[in-house]
Amino acid sequence: MKFSMIFEAQMADPSAEHERQVLHDCVEQAVLADQVGFDRVWAVEHHALRWYAHMSAPETFLAWVAARTERIRIGHGVVCMPFNFNHPVRVAERAAMLDVLSGGRMDVGAGRGATPQETSLCGVDRDRTYEEMDEALRIFGQAWQDPEGELSWQGELLAIDPHPILPRPVQRPHPPLYMACTKKDTLKLAADYGVGALVLGFAGVDEIAELRHYYDQCISERTGEKLVSTVVNDHFTALCPTIVLDDRDRAAQIGARGQRFFAQSIKHWYGAGPVPDEAVDPEVDEVAAIKQAAEEHEAYLHETKIPVNAATTGVFNVEHAYGSADDAIAYVERLKEAGADEIMCLIQMGTVPQEACLETIRHWGEKVIPHFRQDG
């Protein structure tokens, strides 16, 4: 089993000064993760999503992290693949450059970046995001396959005359490919494409087990006609929100508050909710507060006749790896049983203080990860 962390550069206070501090804090967390035994760090790509994610240039962030670390893998989780966000050849060039400079530590995930806020900023055609992501993945998969060292592409959307794609990556034929999978449709696409699945896990272990079963089923049924590369990566990564401290009750409160902010932020940009609440009140029972927020959200869904299911309510589920190291171990054991190949820790949430993030990383490195390494 592998262990990783994901960075959104999320923040309750979106002032320029605090924004700069959070980005430097994320680098410090990644460096510590390298030192204590994590296998990988992931960085999202989002644009103009104030509060929720200020990680607009993950290729720059990951390059800075790669230069400050020695062995940890560095991953795009994920690149926004529609062409107006990133031309496919530029994705390939940047990934190869970072793969060379990091000594072959690069991983590349693909996504659509399809919020109205983001697509309107970059002039992305929302009706073509799936088609453009599909073609971009295929171009990436073919970029360095030609024995003459040149890419020639005649697709439905793009035509590229023979050109060398430089530099050539260390990992051949290319860095491993992944895809963000927020629903079963995209999970099936990942299986058909032969790329790893990066799966959200807010709804809990039962949802992870169900998605793993569906992913395996889709893999067993694929014909190979939709594979995007000559290499296949059937790796299943599950998100794990976590705060681990010596004081397990404080960890649960900080984790619940951070997740409540995360839920408010994602609802604001993905569901037209109000701006997230930035206040942190030490007198508030945050576990009770997020449960109340879940009830209010369900009531809103019923009122607007939106289906109430794990996909629409999972982000308010607070049963995760919050508490002591033993609590985290117990939760990861369940994720392991559910079929996760990789545990992707979500630690850096908008209201979580830096000292809590660093202490959490240390506990995972000193107690949680070694438990599973010893377990084989």
C-alpha cells in the first residue's frame, strides 16, 4: 500500500499575505512528508476558485517541491486537460521536463476542470471537455512512442504534423497516467483508458469498497479498444481526510472544522452555495456543527428535488481518520479492506493551522505508515 498527500492550497483567509504563507506552508508540509516516509504528493489544478483552491500552477509548485525533496514522487492530481487550459503538447513537455529534473519521480493525472467559474475564465467549451480530455490523454500516451522520436497526430479535434516532443522523460514510454474519478462514469472511463483512478472518499469506506468493485468490474470487461497508451496502470487511490494529534479530541474538532470549510467551499463553487464561513470559534463543537450542516444540506436537496445520495452528501460525512494514530490506523485498515492501493491524505484544509498539519504528518510517518510497512 502507498501513502500520499494532496494539496489544494485552500484557505479561509484569502488575503494576498495569507495566500503567500499558505503556499509556503504547503511546500514545508511536502518536504516533511518526504522525510517521514510518504510515497507521493499530489497537487490539484484549479483556477479562480477563491477559498477552495489557490493551486493554479501546480507544475511550478511541484517543481519547487521536487527541488526540495529527495525521493518522494510528485503528481499532478490533476492537470486540467481541455485545450484552453493546457495544450496537450505543453502538458507533455512540462511533465517530461519535471520527470527529468526529478530523476523519474513524476505522475500525471487528468481532469476536466469543468466548473463554470474556471471554464469561463479560460474560454473552455464546456460541451467539449470530455472529448478534449480524451484526445489530450491519447496525445500524451503517444508523445514518445514513435521510434523516430517524433509525434504525429491526426485526431478528431487536433492535427499535429511530425514534431519531436522534448525533452524525453526518464520513465518510458511516459510518466504513469491517472484520472480524477468523482463518479462511476469517470471511473469506467479510467478503467477503459487503462489509467489509475483518483477517487474521493468523503462518503466513507462503504463507498470506496463499492467504487473499487465497480472499477475492477470495468477492468475485467474492457476490450482494450479505448486504451490510451501501450502501458496500463490499474492503480486505485482513495482520499482519506485526516488530522492526527496527541490530543485526539482536539484532532477531531480541527478535522471536522477543516472539513466543514472544505464542504462549504466546494458547495459554493460547485453548487452555488454562499461563501464559506471563515470564522474559527474554539467554543463550537465542530463535530456537531458539520452534522448540522449535513442536515441543512439534505433539506436543501429535498427542497430543490436534487437526489440525496453519497455523491451529494458525502462531503459532510465526518467519520474519517481524525483522532489519534490508532484511530488513523483503524480507519486505514478499513480502506485497505475496501481495496485501496493508495491512501491519499487530505490534511491541508482551509481552517487547519500549520502546526496541526505538521504534527499530523509526523504521526503518520512515525506510527501509521510504519504499521502498514511492517504488515507487508
